[in-house]
Amino acid sequence: MKILHIIDSSGLYGAEIMLLNLMMEQKRMNLSPMLISLCQLDEQKNEMVEEAIKRDLAAHSFKMKRGYSLSSAIKLVRLAKEANVTIIHSHGYKGDILIGSLPKHVRGIPMVRTQHGRTSTKKLSKIWFYEVLDWLIMKRMAAVVRVNRAEVRRQNVNCLPDAHSCIIENGIPELKFEPESIFRTDPDVVKFCKDGFVIGTIARLSEEKGLAHLITALSILSRHNSAMKAVVIGEGPQRQFLEALVNDAGLSGKILLAGYRDYAYNYLPLFNVFVLPSLTEGLPITILEAMQAKVPIIASKVGGIPAVLENGEIGILVEPGNPNALADAVTRVWSDPQGSMEMGNRARETALAKYSSRRMAEDYLRVYNMILRNGGGYR
């Protein structure tokens, strides 16, 4: 079985890492996964393709003009047919709209869509209209996969096992943490994390990640505990805004916006607590990575996070957009190191038992086979 994965990637974040993990497992299962990463005509570097090739996966970038392009959609389908692709698997609205908008008799190949976490969009903005169009086009997919039950409830869709929509939770392989590698290559971050109580996060610098609330929480904590500091691994459009927020709060020596890092999970052992203050999420890969690292977790009660953290049994849940609750949760971890360590140990056991990339790949294979048994799907 040949599966063509299509994604519009802006770096190696949750959806990209999940897809690479899925393709690696599919290859081990003797399937034939391929990747096409959509990009703009002027883009010189495609990190997604480079990482896939490093992993010995078949991957190509596909350059196209901004906006919808019928000629690009037809070209993508032609490439898929020439490669004898069995299933097209889209991981974002651009792939959905490009190929999903084509009539079934033109496309000729059944299509699956995975709904990852949503980014923040303003109503009536260009991206908002794309998301509305994407929602309409989803009805033409052979199957729509969501990564958590909260998203299904929010959209009020049927999630029976044999229905058009189903749930497949994300998974990751067992990680080998190598923090010693960053001791040599990233001394600034290592030095920053050496002393004090380190609140760490790995996230794209975008509005939906709620990082402004983390900065406010640290401002609250710093009034009573000078040992508190925070490091943020990631890059994104909110960098200037967050830098200004840090400076205005007088926290320039307490918060390090370290930027993007390859294999960022290797930084997790440097953290005393991992915090993800997101306003919206699907099922974030970084939560699963932190669970494997046995780092105590504090995260917003959004998306699939409460289910993964077993409603607060193996991680602390807080209401989104509430920096006071975030600060209280950090204080709880700081004041109870033994209980926090035990919570981290239980989280690792759960991650390895329930959230493996092999289980994820097997679940997707069942969806593919169901589609093929149904003669190519629903639409």
C-alpha cells in the first residue's frame, strides 16, 4: 500500500513530528509512505523535507503560488497517480482544499484527512474563510480523523468506529534523551538552566499557545520566589510581542526565549516542570515527550490534554488563560518535589503503554483498509 502524505509545513512542530513518526512506523510495517510538503515559490529551505530525508523517507517539496491553484491541484493528483498511490492522506487545510475540491472522478484516489490542533484565526480573516471552506470539503473525504474526543464533541460529529469520522490519538516512539548533546552545542541555555527552579516549555510562538499567560504567571511568582525562571524553546510570529511583554514585566533576566531547536525534547531533562498554557490544542506531541521524560507537567484543560493526563492524575490541569492558576500550579510542584516526581514516573508509564507511534500507525492502517473495502470511501 502506497500512502501519499501532504502537509503545508512551517517548521518541525507537533503535526510535523507526528507525521514523521507515523511514516517511520508505516515503513517498518512494510507500507510505502511518501511525503509532499507544500511551500511557497520563494522558499529556499524546507525543514520538513530535510528531516524526512535524514530519516530515509521518500519526501519532496512542492512549490506553488499563494492561494488556490487548480493547476497545482491537478499536478498533485497526476503525481500521485504516476506513483500508483493507494491513499492520499492530508494533514492540513491547504492539502484538503487543493485536492479535496476536485471531483472524485478527477481525483480517482480516496482521501483521508487528519484534523490536528487549530491555530488562532480572526473571524472573517482570509485564514478563517479557508477554514470554513476546509470544513465543507471535509464532507467529501473518505474519512476524517481527529486526534482527541474534545474536538469531536466541539464539532458535534459522529465518531462511531465505522463512521466517516473517527478518533486516532497521537503517538510517539520511545525516546532516547541525550541532554549531554546540548551541553556542547547550546551552552547559553544550559547555563541559564543551571541554577534556580526552571519552568520550561516547547511551543511555537503563536497566540494559541498562551505564552503571554506564562509570562504573567512568572511575574506573579517572582514577587515571592526569586529562584523561579522560565525558558521557551520555539519560534513564531509572536516573538516581538513576547519580547516586549518580558521587558515590560522586568523579567529580561528571568525568561529566555531561546528560539527553535532541533530535537527539542532533549531539553526536557533541564526543566523542573514542563508547562503548556495553550488556549487551544489537539493532542500535543510535546505533552507526550514530557511524559516520557518524567518531567512534572502543568497544562491547560483544552483539547485532548485532560484525557492524556487522566483528568489531573498524572499532570496538573489549569483553566486556559488564567495566569494566577498557572502560578499556583507551579508553586504546588515546587513545594512538593516527591509528589511531583511520583507523578512524573506515572506519566512515563502511561505514555509508553498507551501513546506509542506503533499503535497510532496500526489504527491508521485499519482506517485505510476500511476505506478500500468500501470501494474508495464515502465521497
